[in-house]
Amino acid sequence: MPLRRILPPLAVIVLVALLARAQTVPDARYWRLDDVNQQLAAWAAAHPELVHVTTLGTSGQGEAIPLVCISDHAAVREREPGVFQHAAQHANECNGTGAVMDAIARLLAGYGDDPAVTARVDGLELWFAPIVNVDGHRHVFSGAPSWADWRKTMRDNDADGEVDFPGDGVDLNRNWDWRWDEYDESDPASQKYRGPFPFSEAEARALRDFVLRERPLVVVDYHSPVTISWTDEIFYVWPSSPDHLIARDVALEWADATRNRHGDAYGAIYAFDTLPKEQCWVHGNTGILVFLVEIEDRCWFTGATVDSVAHRVARGSMTLLDRVLAGPGVRGRVTDAVTGAPLAAEVALAELDGGGIGPRRCDQATGSFERLTGTGNYTLRVSMRDYEDAEIPVTVTAGWSTIDVALDPIATAVDDPGPRRPWLDLPNPLRAGQRLTLRLPAGASVARADLYDVRGRHVTTLATGLAAASDHRLAVPRDLADGVYLLRIRSGASTVARRLVYLH
């Protein structure tokens, strides 16, 4: 009978920790940081289109944190849903590193031969950070006396020039600015020490900045249950989140496809929003779905079990990728209706709103957004400062419903939002021979009117030196080509911008 069936979980953890301490270093089958970097480089050389190696950032001790993107055009930013999987926030929880490396190997080995694998790589942006806490990871694999128990960063809390166990280091997954003042782990010797202030650790800042920059649809954080009682579990977002039921369904499907070393399925359980953890901060501030996976019932294994644990978790993670690829959900792109430029607009579904989550924003580089949903009818609301709001009905039946939205610019005023702003009467579309009326109130500054094309290039100046307290009739050149233009009226620090459709 397996050991975990005889002893309660805490007793198993204690016994395994004692056995681990009899070793001098982790088993040779665990991935070392240098081996990870060499393997990522080898994969990039063998698959230059599919593998883009970069860094998540640098650690507290200045070492690069490895990061890799797997996609059909990995070095190019595309309008594809992103999934970000990372491991080893806690230095002694390295089973996730094996799962991440195994997942990458599966995707590359099957690409072009296995239709399911090829679809995952072609349809998604898959990001992997195998080791986040690189400084602590090096310490674990150095043979130091505390290697089996070291989970924190290498911050020298007492500034004595030595990093000692247990008084030094910060728990990366308690260093996030979420309900910070309610968390009382302020003793540096605690294994869950939160740190001197939120985001004090470079590694936590690197994770935060990546998520805000790339806006993946899903984030997966791999752990091993050394300080909790839940084993073989996938944690999803809390009940007050509007995404709770969607996340639960994803977690249940994923957990059922993931087996532990005894052949039993993983469980799925919701997390709480009460700790300064990555899962809480990311979902609470961005609406991105975050899952935390507790792998098996311990940190350390030996022999072939090291690899078999990684294989099982990686195989199960393919179910998550397939769900993201298949939907159902709502996706699209938000752009400036005049220039076509992507906008980092806020996007919401009225029926899945609330809970203090978000705001949810489009990707800044592409203007794209994705959100997993159930089937049904929804109302998509899109908003951004200086643009007209948009509200669009969406029906999700199966797969992804794609809705591209072009927001119209509205009048903006830099300094003077009051009654001295210009007023514009603009027929839209504007026909050849028609004129538009510009009214400048008393006290307004001298104004000028300019026309720009959809790429932001200046086409012509319609008028300059326009006096205040007057109405001005402006004519558009008759040889102007049919199309969409942007008319800008500048009066001192105030600007009125209007989209203009011109037709002969």
C-alpha cells in the first residue's frame, strides 16, 4: 500500500523531508539551471521558427530568468491567445520545472506530425519560464546544508553578508501587493516571509511586468505542497469572481486528465483571495485566469519517478491548451477607427462583470483580447479615454466568437474643458461641395483646422488664424480622394477631433 494511504499528509511530508536531508544534492534527474539554458538554446537552434528564447527579467542577484515562447512564428507578436506556464517560484519545488520542460519537448516533437500538437503551436502563443527563483534554485542545487528546505529568494535580510537558513530570503509567492496589510508573516525566519514591502523581490516584479505587458489569457503557476495539506490539486479562482464557474469547468476537465504517480486523477479546488500571492494579484487586477497546481505530495523524488511525475503533469496540461484553443469564448481586436492603430482599451462582458475584478484590457501591442465564456448571449462593452464607448451584442454558440471593434475618437481638452472649446457641425459623410461649420466662442484662442489621413499623415490645412466669437464655414478640397479622414481643430490648448468620411 502506498505510503500516502497509511500516513496523514503532514506525516508524509515530514518523513520525506527527513529522507531528503540524507542526500547531499537533489537527484540527478532534476533539471539544473545551466541544463535548462543549454536545452532551450538547443531547441531554438533546431526549431528557429517555433522557439524564441528570451528572459523574464533578472533576479535579485542579477542572473537572467529564462523564458521561451513556442508558437508557429515565435519571435513575432500575433493575435493569438496566450498561455503562460512557470515553475519554481519556490526554490525547492522543482517538479514543476520538469513538467514545463516536458511540455515544451512534447510540443516540439509532435509539431508537423501530430495534428493536435500542430494546432496548439499554430493557434496559441505558449510562454514558459521553467525556473523563476533562479538564485534560490542555484542554492538548492549547490549542496548547501539547507538545500532540501530552501524555498525563498536569496535576500540577505539581516545584511550580515551571509544568506543563512532560515532567517534570510523572501517567499516570492507572498510578495505581491494584494491585501498586504492583512497578512502577518513579517518574521524573516518564516518560510512564508512576505518581504520588507510589496514587490521587493526582482523576480516578483519580473512576473508582474510580463503579465501586464503580454496579457496572456491564462497563467499557470506550478508548485509542490511542502507547506500545505492539499496534494495533487489544481486551484482556480475564488467564488466571488465572475469567472469562477468558467475557471472551475476548465480546472475539472484539466484535473481529470492529469494523473499522479498512483494513477489517480488530480482534484480541483477553488483558491481564496486573502493572501498576497500571484494568483490573487493577477486575477484581481487584470481578470486573467490564473491556476495554481500542487504537484504530488512532496518536493523531492528519486530515480525514474522524477521523470514520470513530470510526464504525467505535462500530459495533463495539454488538455488546458486544447480548451483554450477550442473555447468557447469571445475574442477580437480594438483599434482607433480613424488611424487603425491598436488600442489598450478596457473590455468587459456585462453579464460576467463585478466582483472587484479587473479592469480587463486589450494587449497594448496588438489591441487583441480574449475571454473564455460559456455558450449564450453577452453584451460586449469597450471603453477607452478620449474615445466613444461601444456596446455590442455577442452570441457564443461554440468555439470563439470574434468581434473586432473600431472606437471613434471624441473631443479632448488638455487644459480648458469649459465653454470656450470649439464647436463643430460636421455632416458625416461629407459630400463634395458641402461645407462644415466651426464655431469659436468668445474668449477662445485663435484656431486652425487640419485634415489627416487614417495613417496620421497630414493631408491639408483647411484654415488658420480663425478668430474667436465667430462662425466659420470651412470647405474641403474638391480633389480630395474618397475615404476616411481625421479633422483636428486646435484652439490654444484645446483640441476637437472628429472622424470624417468624404464622398464625391
